[in-house]
Amino acid sequence: MKAVYSDAHQSHDPEFFLVRGKVRKTTEQPERAARLLTGLDAGKHSIIPAQSFGPGPRARVHSPDYLAFLADGYAEWKALGDAGSEMIPNIHGMRSQMLSYPTGIVGKLGWHTADTACPIGAGTFAAACVAADVATTAAQMVLDGEDSIYALCRPPGHHAYRDMAGGFCYLNNSAIAAAHLRQKFERVAILDVDVHHGNGTQGIFYERADVLTVSLHADPSSYYPFFVGYDHERGAGPGLGANLNIPLPLGTGDADYLQALERAVRTIRAFAPGALVVALGLDASEADPLQGLKVTTAGFERIGQALARIGLPTVLVQEGGYLSDILGVNLAAVLKGYEATR
């Protein structure tokens, strides 16, 4: 399987991460990509450079106000004077209330961020655009006839809504890949196997019938994103029935995870899409520092096998998976299982 990658993600090197009232260095570091590359090297996967697709793919998924905020916000932030090196919100808009869109950058920052886990630095938007281009390049290769492509995207994307960043995510790479595939395929499915619920992806497609969103993740009642990702969320309006959440107890291991994955696969087959996007988080690992689930390396290989058996043109988009000694090993295991079965 070919892989798409760009080292331009390194312009995004965030520092701020708030955990239980303590400020720590974020787990979403540039080194993640280096460790994932070791997995690609171990599997002898050829690496294709990302192409630039301009603003079009981003605009299919994200709102004009949000994209303008990401493009211009940092300059506005620094113009305040005495501002920190990263944009961190100190207020969030309560969207359920009757609110007006603010004109100042502090207000815009609160409006367009779901939490404090998405600090914006000088190089964040450029890196996010490159990640979107990586995903779009992979999707275009599938449109051009490739069977399956892996997209090494950083920063990740599945927590980003149409107009809001969150959880290390700024542009929703998986959603952008799916929207690009929709140019050819009438129906597309997104299967999210990250340890966290793909809340942004769900939000983007929640009222659409043409994109099925399925997410397996740690139970949000006690795990990020907390407020969304429950099994009663099935879509709305035309999208009713086109969303499936499978929350899993904290600490779930291989056997129960793979059983839940089979349920997800049955749902995808019933939807009968023309193509599949896999939001490939590796943070369900037993060795991941976020410690939500307990999937082993052998389990990741079996996940790859299950994904391959779906039998669709597939874009695998890198989402989470943080610094552990086996991060690259787990990626290699997924792709090995996929290739051996396909």
C-alpha cells in the first residue's frame, strides 16, 4: 500500500495541554509522525508527496468564517500586544443560547474552539492545510484507480466540526477525504477506530444521508469528548439512521473490540457505500499514554484484516496515536493485516 506524507506538518509544534488543572506539554507532537514513518519503513511502503489542492476541499467541509479565522486569527492575536505564543481561549460561546458572532479575536477564538486542547500557533494553519492536502491526495489517488491508500496526516482532524476546532484537531481530514470521494461515489462511509469518538465528523454529516459515520470509541461518559458519542445518536433529518456510535468500556481489549468492529462492518455493508474512509486512530493501544482501551499489536493486525474484508476502495487517514515505543509497530501491524487479507 502506498502512503501519502508531507513533512510540512512540523510548523505546528504546540505546547499547551491542560490535564486535571495542570498545564503539560501536549501529547500531539511532531515526533508522532517520525514514529509513524518507522512503521511505514518497516512495511516497505512507498511514500508519495502530497499535492496542493488549494482551498476547495477545505471549503466543502468547513464554514467561511471558520476558515478565515484559522487563516488570519494568529496575526490578529499577536496584534493585541502582550499576547502569548499560542492562542488559548478563556471563554467559549454557548451555542444553545441566542448568541451573536463576535468581531474581536478573543471572542472569535472562544467561538471557534471547543476546548483548550487545540492551541493555535504561528504555523498551525499551514500545517493543518498540509494535512488536509495529504488526505485529499490520498482520496484523489483512489478516484484515479488505486485500491487503498494510507494518509499520514498531522495534525489529526476528527474532532474538528464545520466551524470549530477541538481535541488537537483543526481541519477534519477524514471528512475532507470523504467529501472528495463523493465527487465520484454516491455514498461514502467513514469508520472511526480512534479511541475517542469522532465528534466533529459526526457533526459535519449528522443530517446527511449520503455519508455514513460509524465510530468505535471509549465510553464518553468518562472519556473525551464527554458530551457526545452515545449510542442513541443516530443522525437527524435526512441523515437519521446514517450514524452509529459503539461506545466501549474503558480498558476494552482485543476480543471485545473486534466483536464490536464486526457490528460496525455489518452496518457499513448494509449502507452499501462505493468507498470507505477509515479514521485510523492508534490510540486504542494498550501502550498509548492516554490509556483508554487495551488493544494489542496483534489486535491491530486483526483490525487491519477486518478493514480489508470490507472490500471497498479505501482511504486510511491517520488520526490519533501518541508517543509510545510501539506506535510505529502498531501502524505496521494494521497495514500488514490489511495487505495480507486484501
